[in-house]
Amino acid sequence: MWWNFAARTNDEIARAREEWTAGSRFGDVHGYDGDRPGAPALPPVPLKPRGRVR
């Protein structure tokens, strides 16, 4: 999970951010009267998955 995106890899997060910025994948929120908020820049290091213990 990073910002509003959930994914399995750093590449998937980066792709989701690009698609959000381009407006190509995620739909519009009907009734919202403003511009799409911009996703913040990714950190300069790869995101690491959290360890998960079951």
C-alpha cells in the first residue's frame, strides 16, 4: 500500500501512479466538483513489501 494504491510489487505501484496521473485506468467520482488530486512522487528507493506472518 502506498498513497491510495495497493499492489504486490514496486512496479505495479509505479504503473498505478502513472495510470492515475494519465486518467486512463481509474474512473471519475461523480458529484465531485474538483480536479483529480495528484499522486505524490514515489520515494527515490524501491518500495519494499511488509512482512506478513500468518
